[in-house]
Amino acid sequence: MAEVVAQLEKQLESERKELAYARLKIQVLEERLRLVRIQKYGPSSEKLSNLQLELLEQEPGVSQEEVVAESERKAPPPVTEQKKRKHPGRQTLPANLPRVERVIACTPEQCVCGSCGAETGVIGYEVSEVLDVEPARYFVQVTKREKRACKSCPEQGVTAAALPIRIIDKSLVSDRVIINTVVTKYCDHNPLFRQSVALLRDAGIDISRATMCGWVMTIGEMLMPVAGAMRNQLLAGTYIQADETPVDVQTHDGSGTNHQAYLWQYGTPGGMTVFDFRMSRKREGPLNFLGNFEGLLQTDGYAAYDRVGGVKMVHAACWSHARRYFVDAVKLNKQDAASIRAVELINELFAIDAQARNEKMDHAARHALRHEKAPPLLNEIRTHILETSKAVLPSSAAGQACRYTLAIWKKLICFLDYPELELSNNLAENSMRPIALGRGNWIHIGSEPAGPRVAAIVSVIESCRRLKIPVRDYLADILPGLANAPIQSIADLTPASWAAKTSSMHLV
């Protein structure tokens, strides 16, 4: 009898395991189905429940507007729970903007006293300010150079004042128009075709897209040595964050398809960033760019960053990427309590650095705060992820999140040893956003040789943004004569060097 009971218990235990596995398998399949539906209906559908997504599948011809509307629909909170937000007050306009005053006089009736009939006097003004704008004003700049000659000595000939150095000699347009074209394309993401149309509409001047493209490529070629000097200055430091993003390149091989190339971005928090154009995503990109760099390199988990740099280089990972895996798991399964808890614990880790920022701590003070609060939290995070990994299928979203995080754990906790190291690579990703925005407008790079020129332009423009440098002023200062500048002077023309020189001139 005991043997029968033992056999039944063994069979029951086996069936329980099979049922648990079946449930996990169903969860994985549901995650995959949800992921397919999210990809079909767009990012807005991430907020929808599985039932809502299933109903969308049953309704033919669903528009993107309907999906967005459904995702934003929610029950209004009870009146008792609604809190009045304190009005922030009227926004003030920047003091550095020029003020143009206009005075509005009182009506004749207001200029006479209603009691005695005497003329009233002005005792002050009610002042209000609004932001105004003047549309772009195109004009023809006429340059007249003095010509001089001696009437008594005709053999001396005629002398004329020298022309100022221009970015592109004999160009139909001024330096400011050329700079505006580059900035409008790579800062405002307005493609050259639209700029050409706008110029014809607003000024009646027909300048082709091909001509504008020639200006941009000339600027890019001029800035390539500057980007090279920026790379040298970056590698001379001790900390680099890196990331990469795809960009299409026209092949001109008659196939009608583009080649997927990559812009690799390397930067320092609070400093410059350099983009490196490569036709592939292979290891050769960071291997060639970083050379023998032996400082801190912070990246995501992409394997191409392994085995690059010098022998003493320290490879740090990004907590935002680890967190994102668990966030994706929650998006696919909103009942995934383990992934939700993992996100909450990682949020607590980021809260330590948020406290340091709010209290304006330097790296040393932040390092002390991290050592006080982070170790027990890291132990809890790792223990939780280890336990979660044993309870989920490896192929599930939660399983992949656990595997990714545990595989790079040593790289994730590097911040305990290096005070300057950030928890995440978000600054590098933020520098990629202009590329993603621009890619949607200018679509692709025109050819492989154009890639390094585009990379040089976006390196300069993004570095100016990071360093809070007025990009038009910077380009107007360094571009004229840059093509003939001695190579030894290029290091003094990088955005960081220019900013340092400019600030020192203001202090004098």
C-alpha cells in the first residue's frame, strides 16, 4: 500500500511540474503574441491590455489614431481625489533678449478728468511683455572694396582692399547662409529639399538641393580634421561612454536598396562627443577608434565592445539597459510581479544618484553616499534576480532580463570603484536622438564617402549642444580660412578649446 501511495505522489509531483512548465510555456507564447501585436499597432499599444489587443485584432481596418485614442482612454478619478495644482505663475522671458517698446496712448476721453474737465497727466505705464518674432529677411550684401591709385605715379598701378576670407570662395551666398543651411539640416532636421523650396517661396531665389548639398559636403570635409582633434582630446581623458545607431547609405549600384551603415558615438559626460562613421557594426569600429585607450569605457552589452582598447581599460555597463529589459518584460506581462519588483529595486539605486544631484554633491561626496546605501541594495537586487531566473523560462522576457543582468553583473557594479562613473549610458543615448530625428527627415546619407563628413558635422553640432556653445557663432568663427589652417592649430579650434578660449576672453 505504501508503495502505491509513493508512486501516486511521485506521479502527482511529476504532473505538477508538467503543469508549471505548461503555464510558463503559455506565458512565453502570450508574451510573444503580445510583442507581435505591439509591433503591429505601434508604441501606443503598449498601454493596452491583452483583451484590448485581441479586440483590435477582431476589428478590421484599425487606424493608428484609434489605437492612440484607446491607449489614452482611462476612467476619470473621483472628484474627491482630484487635487488642484498650484499655478506656476506667468513665465518670464529671458533678460538677454532685446526689448522693443511700443507705447499705447490713452483715448482723448481718457485724457480729460471726468470730474473737473482738466487734462490728465501721465503718471506711469502698465507694462506687459510678449515674445515676438520677425520672419527671416533675405537681402543682397553688396561688398564695395576701395581701389586706390596715385595720380602722379601711374606706374605704381592700382591697389584694392583685400576681400575678407570666406568659407567657400566665389559662392553665390554668404557664410551665414551656408552655416544656416548646415544648422537647419542637422539641428532642426530640415532636409535640403525643404530648405530649397522655402528659399524659393520666401525670397524668390531658386537654389537647387544639389548646390546646397555641395555646401554641406564642403563644410563636412573642412570639419573632419576638427573631429580628429576632438577624438584625440577625448582619448586623452579617462572616461568614455559609447553607443551606436544605424543609418542608411545610398549604394548607387542600381539595386534600389540602401546599405545599413552605423554611426558610433563616443563622448564624455559634460564634455564633447565624437561620431565615427562605419559601414558595418563589427568590432573594427570601436577597435580602431579607441586604439590603446586605457580609461573607463561604458556601453551596453553589445559584444563588439569587448576586447577593445588598451590592456588596462575598464569596461563598465549601463543600469538603464538592464532596467529596460525588465520594463519590457512588464510591458508583455503586466502581472509579472518579479519583473515589477526588479524595476522597483533598480529605481531605488537610481534614487541614490538623484539625491546626490539634488544636493549638488561632487564626485567624492556622491561616492561616499553610494558606498553607504548601494551595497545592501545591490545584494538584494542580485538575490532577487537569481531567484527569479530559477522560476521563469530562459526564453521568456523575464528570463532574458535575468540572464542579461547576471552576465554583466561585474560591469554593472564598477561604479562602486570609480567615483566619476555614471550609473547609466543615457547621456550617450541622448546624443543619438538627433540622429534618429534627422534620419526620419533626411532619410539617408548620400554615399559612403559622405559618411565621415556627416559624422564630423554632427560631432561638432552635438558637442556644441552639450557644451552650451552657440553653434552659429562657433562655426562663423572657425570655418573661414579653416581649409588653409596649419594642422598644429586645429586642436585649438575644437568646441571645448573654443569654449575655454571664449570664456577666458570674457573674463579679461
